[in-house]
Amino acid sequence: MKQKHLFWGAAVALTFLFSASAIAQPRHTKKKVKKVVEAKAGVCPFTDKWVEDETKFEDRKEKAHATFVPYSSTATMQQDDYFKFPWLTPKHANYLLLNGKWKFHYTADWKQGKPEKDDFWADNADVSSWKELQVPLNWEMAGYDVPVYNNVGYPFENKPPFITAFKDNFDKNPVGSYRRNFNLPEGWETGKRVFLHFDGACSAIVVWVNGKYAGYSQGANTDADFDVTNLVRKGDNNVSVRVYRWSDGSYLEGQDMWHLGGIHRDVYLVATPKTFVADHYITSALNKDYTSGNLNVDLTINNASKEKSEKTLEIELLDPQGKSVAKQSAQVAMTAKDAQKNCRLSIDNLTGLKAWTSEQPNLYTVIVRQKAGNKEEMVFSTKYGFREVTIKDKLVYVNGKRVFFKGVNTQDIHPLYGHAIDVETMLRDVILMKQANVNTVRTSHYPRQAKMYAMFDYYGLYCMNEADVECHNNHSLSNNPTWRAAYVDRTERMVLRDRNHPSVVFWSLGNESGGGDNFQATYDKVKELLPGRDAWVHYEGYNHGAKYSDFGSDMYPRIEVVKKQMNGLNDKPYFICEYAHAMGQAVGNLQEYWDLIEASTGITGGCIWDWVDQGIYDTRRIRKGLPLKDPKTGLHYYTSGYDYTKMNNGYRGFQGDFMSNGIITPGREWTAKLTEVKYVYRDVNFESFYSRVLTLKNKCAFTNLADIYDLSYEVLRNGVSVEKNQVAIPSVLPGKTCDINIPYTTAVDDKAEYVITFSLILKKATSWSKQGYEMAQQQFKLSAENVAGTSVADPTFVQKDHGKLPAIQEKGKLKVKDNTITGKDFSITFAEDGTLANWTYRNTQLVQPNAGPDFNGFRRIANDNVNLGATGGVAENENKEEGALTGKKMMVKAPKKQGKTVIVETAVTNGKDTHQIAYIIYPNGTVDMKVTTNNSSEETRKIGIAMQFAPGFENVEYYAKGPWSNYIDRQRGSLLGLYKTTVDGMFEEQSAPQTMGDRQGLRQLTLDNNNTKLQITTEGMVAFSLSHFDDAQFNYDVFYGGKHPYDLVRSNQIFAHFDFWQRGIGNRSCGGDSCLPQYMTPTGAHEFTLRFTPMAK
């Protein structure tokens, strides 16, 4: 499909390059509205007391309903792109989008005086002196006030329902006043009902239209509709909105996220007939074959004006190709007493149905027509998928098949717009998820815009839809009866809006809010609102799902805990709602989780926390119109929680950089972490490769591999491709295996390392990827003996011997004078302590003088913290990182000739351990460096050496696992190969800079300064990294230290690490395993050799 809106292209790039000055405005606007005296149409019932009254969360707001966009005719509807892609803006509907520039006035503290000295909402109020603000957008992203990041606390005193903000850098009780004009479409002023819709605003809004009060709403992420039929007029109109940044509703919006104010979702008007279908609820009953059944559509007719009329209501079902399947209609008579009527239309005995799943998201279209006589007066459509979700014996089945939910948690965040997510970014997220084998999204911790569920339906993603309820810092609210109605309202609005979406398979009542009768009430409400369809409810917050939940559920369990719960949790299906906390250098031991999940009899799956880093562009730069990206380095000026508030270090829930937990970057770039997720979440196992036969296992629930995939293979010799081909996959049903003969012709010998790469590629282009896209890859080592191939993905592969360094013919002569060795074209000098003081080749400096090699056991990553937000970020390490940056160096044996070579021995001590480095210097300029490490603690973060290469050796070619960074417990998705990059290209832009860039299984590394090459060949187990940044810059508190990638000082020289072992990175930054036993640093003596060979280009 070549629709432009399906892809993340140049338009999105322009979005991110959007001039900051276009949305930036002064922080405070001092100009005031000109006073206009106008007679009031009536007394506005709103009072400021509502903002701090938990029982008053709405006024004059319409009852929630399923999403629909009304059209005047079927023909008009089917001409609109929205008909096929219901996340696009309707162009031909009875719909008017009010997004765009609004007049805006900011008040820092409404409790110090009214937000507006004058009635800005008055029909003829003059707001021409006000600045403009884009809608949707959080006002902090335009420079008003500052963003506030808070996790387990509140940014105000915990005294519900009242708001008393803490004394900090942010304003205390902000209010934003919005106003815009609009022209009412022709014909809407008579014979129509007109509704004003808000998708979301934080956190309480008061609305006026043409100077008349329209209503009040709370709930930052739930829809609000107001009937403005009697408030609008022909021609020019105006709408005014007052947005309260904090309200009592904020106590239920205590999520782990940026807390931002303003209208952050769409605003629009729709027009309907006076009497109209106001809601529709679609259900189906499928037979055991899941290809036949019945369809029911329950219609709610709104006749608020109580007019006598007769309507014909009709439903039509279209198949996924748009062909009509069946119709059904009924006559409905409304009397002057009928404010509302319900009508059910059914289509029975449907056959040949194609069921909906994430693998095969077959979507039908249900058209609803309302006619007066034979004339259509309103038509709308809804995409619908036939599917059934059941629970049996603590397992979840979709259409009769067990399904594993391979999920991620998501947040609404955009680096430039805050919580305002544009369609392109939504699509980018969904497409990346599909390309990475993700099949489930938990909308943590609030509902998304309706358009995103339409994407889930279309592209095929299961959804756990979560209500906007989190009182993390005050669980007592969950058992307080005065708050019950607010709890129920948020859940009810979510369910009534989204219950027609086939993607929504689970409903979550909220997050981390303890237990109480209010959750029992919301649980019961979900069950009540979903007759005739599955209604599976999730809530982890009380004793791991013991009550108010159809699932046992927990967060960040250790592997040993998951083992104990393989048969379910609390005698229910076990869903791990948050795990593998992806903060910084993370997502270690992910495969070990899924080995247990897929072998279990009671685990349904889990969702990684979380999808995208919540970094936002520096709002101070936005306000000043400064660049948001460093033009020299390309680094983004992203900021974290500690950049805006005085409170930090976990105090009152202000947790610094703890919001940066994403698998992907704020800009939605692919990452090393996503590479590992893609591998672990794959739908196929490459079981074995033996005697040219590959055994595949189909892990799909519904798809025959032969229907959608081909298999390609590529033979590599020492990382270089020597043969490529493609073979067909035979029929292999879900859960079954197949054997495929691989007719490669390359002769394998013992003179090189041979590896074969298998790729499962798409036969045809899909809505989310091009033809030939690689959905899963696996490598096996080939041998001359044609024995079973060793899986390169297995972490033990890089631990195996990959060959001995060849002997060197000792030709030429060496001179030794003091500690200097001189040969043809090269010179090496050692300092008295054994340091390489100088090393040149053809007058080119190879190493940074007097800069190693040295022992370096330093590592700083978020996962090394003992506890959540441990002060100082100190890891549980016998040798503190500060002490492991360097050691005490010594010369053991000064340079001495031995035959035609020169031998040098040095050592480095660090704490209990001494590490030896023995050099053999050959006459041809080659240098062997044999490193013997001694390690006394398995907690040591890494054992190896650090050294510095001279400036200029920027070009890099390496034969190792890549191309993304990888670690011993996060390297299954990385492929062994020969890769070209640069030192700068190996930098990983993380929110809080930390240890980065490792590559496992190094065979050979070549550095190039365009004149000279330095080739480094290995013997033994070696991982490496290269950077222009010294480790000392990472020696800080990664949670609260306030450092950014653009704060680092880049050096010209190259900092290199060659490690025998680096401890697994684990999942410890929010619980979970710090490191599994098999990935701990081995104790004892270990050795590897680096052979350095300089050469001219």
C-alpha cells in the first residue's frame, strides 16, 4: 500500500525540525483583555470549588459512546480516506476540526486572583492582544511554566481533594485561557444537533460557546462531549476554554510521566440530525469453527428534543475487500415522550468469515444508516473484527488458539509537543512495533486517542486498555466512597468508547493504586457494560491481582519468581504487566523470561516497561527559539526531570531521569534494545541446522509460515558474504516443525570461520513493511566436518575458541635501548611503570602517549543500582567503580631480546587482583599483547584493559557481533559479521549518558586514519568498545546526576576497551535481576591475546 500517511517520511522529519519559535511564546503575558460589557444569557453554574471537589467531575457532559463520525450519505462517506483509514482527519463528514492556532492567556496562580480579570468568554470579548498557542499542545512545550516529572508522589501536598503546590520552580496553580473563532458549516444552524468534542485536556476544563456556558469536565485522557446546539449560530462563532492545570482529578492522574497542562488532544465539532443514532455496540457470536456466526448491533437513538418522528435504521456488513455481505433494517417510531430508544439489528447465519487476530487483522466494515423515509440523513461506519477471547485452565485463547502476548507499555509523549501525539508519530510507533514482532500494547496508564485503537485494529496489535486511574501516593482514595463515582466514570467512559475495537482484548482498571471498594465497583462496571462479548479485566495493584482482576499480575519479577509462577498466579492466568525495565543500557536476559513463558502452563505474556524514552526538548530553548539539535554532533537537546525542578533524588517522587525507560529513543529511532526484543519476540524458532538441513518451528498461533514468508540464506567467510540464495518454505502449520534442505555450495574448510545466516523474509509487502523485510534471523557456525551447527545467538558461542593466531616469520632486526624498541618503520617506548609511553609507525602516532594499557573494571549503568533510585547510583560491587577506573601499574620485565623478538612484561594491580600484560614485539612491527586477568569477585563489572589510540583513527571496520551494541546477556539479536562504521558512529545517545558501545565476539578490528591502518586480531574471548569520551565522565549518579549526552566533552583521542568479560546488564533499575548467575563475571585467571599490526594504506 503506497498511501503517504502509512509511512514515517520526510513530513515527519520536518515535524521534528519544526522551528521552536513557531510554538514558543513568552512565559507570562501581561497584556489584559479589553473589558466588554455584555448582558449574560444566564448564570454560569460553574464555581472554582468544583476544581477541588471529587464528587463534581462533570457538568452538562454527554454520556460516553462509541466513536463515530457522521456523514450525510453513504456515497460521501465512501469517498473519504477516513472510511478506509479511520485515524485520518475526515474531509467530507459533518465534522469541523478546531485544531490549530488559538488565542491564549496564561495565569500562573489562579488562587491569587481570577484567571482573567475580564470575561474572556464573552461573545464579543476582544482578545486580539493575546498571543497564539497551537492546539493540541501542552503549554509547557511553548515555554509557559516548566514541565514537571513526578513518579510515585504528587507535585502538590497530599491533602485530597485540595491542591497546594510545593514551593519549587514550577508555578503553583496555573490556568490557561483559550479562545478561537470558527465558521459554522452551512446548514448546521437549523435541523441539526451540534456537539463540541474534546479528546483530552489536563486536567479540568470549563467551556463557553458564544459567551454562553457549555459545560465542565475532568479527566485528562477521557473524551468529553458537550451539546452546543442551542449555543451556536449561523456564520461566525467562538469557543472559549479555561484549563485548570491541577484539580482534584490530578489525584487520580499520578502516573510515572511528565505532568503537563493544556489541551493536548483534538478538538472538533460534529453535526447530527435532531433525532439520531447516538451510540452503537457491535457484538458477535462465533461458532466453533470461527468462520461462521451472528452479528448484533445495538443502537441507541437520542431524541433529546422529544420530537415525534419515524426513522429507518439499517446496518450493512462489508467484507475486508469492501463487498456487501448482508443488510438488516428496522423501523423505529419516536413519540413526544421518547427521549431515547434502543434497537437491536442482527444478521444471522454468516458464513465464510475471516476472523481477526494480530497475525491476520481481517477487518469488516459495519455501516449504520439512518433514513427519514427513503432519504439518508446520517451515515457512519465502524471497522469490526470477528474474534473471541476466552480463558481456560489459566491460559488465554483467541479464536480457540493459545496466544502469547508479546507486549510493551506505552506513554503518550512527543519530544516537541509533550503529550500531544500527531498521527505520523502514532503510525511510526505502531509500524516499529510490528516490525519488531511486538503484538501487544498496554496503554499505560490511561486510554489513548480513538484513532490509535483504529491503528491497532488495522495493523494487528492486541491491546490492554487501561483506565486513567493512578493514585500511587494515596491508596486510601481507592476505598473512599466519595471518590467512587470518579473512578467509575473514568472506567465507564473508556469502555463505552472503545468496546467495538477488536484489538482491545483486556481492560485494565488502572495502575498501582492499592485496593478497595472503588475497584470492585469499576470491575463490576466493566462486566456490566460488555454483554455479549469477552470482558476480561486486569488489575495488578491489589496483591498481584488477587481481587478485581481476572489475571494474576505482577511487576519486575526475578527469573526465579517467574519459575515459581509458571502454572499461574493467584490461581489465574499470569500476566507480567511490567518487566525488563528498559532504562539506559538495559533489556538483559530477555530470552530467559520467554523460555519460561513459552514453556509454562499458566503465563500469558508480558509488557516491557516501556516503549519510548520520555525525553523532551529543552523548553527553555524552545521559548528562546534556539536550535533543538546540536549542528556539530547531531545530538538532541533532550531534557529529563532533574532539569526543571529543585526537588530531585527521589524526594516526594521527583525521580530525576527515571522517566527515560524506553526501548526506543524520543525521536523513535531503532536501537540495540529493540534489536534484542525483535529477536526474542520472533514467531519462529530455528531449532537446528545439521547436515545441510534446517529445522524450523512455527510459533505463530494462526499463520502457516509458507503463506507469508520465504527463507533466505547467506554464507559468510570471516564475516564476508560469499554466497546468497533463497528457498521456499514448505507448509508448516502453527505449532509444527519442518525440515528444509539448504543447497549451499560453498566449500567449508578449516582455514577460515564460516557462518550461515538464515532470514525469514516477507513474501509480499504489508501495510507495515516492504517485501523482503527480515522478520527473524539466526546464524549457525559451519564446519568442514558438517556436524551440527552451533547457534551464534547462544551466549556461549562467543565464549568458544575461534582459532589460534598464526605464527609470525621473524624477519628483520630490532634494537633495544633502555625501554625503547626500534624496528623498520616503527618505534615503541615503555615508561618506567610499564605504560606505553609512545608508539609510532612511519612517523604516525598510533597510541596516545602515556595512556595505557591499564586495567579498567569501571561500568556505570542504571541497571547496576541496588535499589530503585539508590542515592549516588552506587552498584553492589566489591570494588567501587571509582576505584576501578585505573590501577597501579608496574614494569615486571623490561624490554629484552628473545631470539629475533623483544619481550616485555608489565602488570596492573587493583584491590586484590593483579593483571599481567606480556608483549611480544616482532621485527615486522607486529605486537602481540597477551593479557592475563585475575578476578576475585563475580560482582566485578568487567575485567579487561583500557587504552587510548591517537587522534585521527576514526574509520572503523570490525569482525564481531553487530551492528548494534551487544552484551553477554543481550546479544542474541546481533549477528556475527564484518561491519564498517566510525568511532563517532558507535556513540549511543542515551538520556543519561552511561557505559555503552560494547560488541561481543571480536575477531578482528581495523582502525584507519586514511593514511595508516592499525589491525587488531584476537585470540580468546574478547569484547570491545570505542569512544571519544573517557569513562570518568560516566562516573556520576545516572538517576539524579543531571548529565546529558551534549554535556560530555569529546576528546580527539579514542578510548578503547578490550575485555575478557563484562558482567551481564540484567534488568535491575526497577527490580528484577541484576544479573543471572551464568552472566556473572567469572573468577580466577583468564587470558586473551591482541595482535596489533600497523600497515600503510
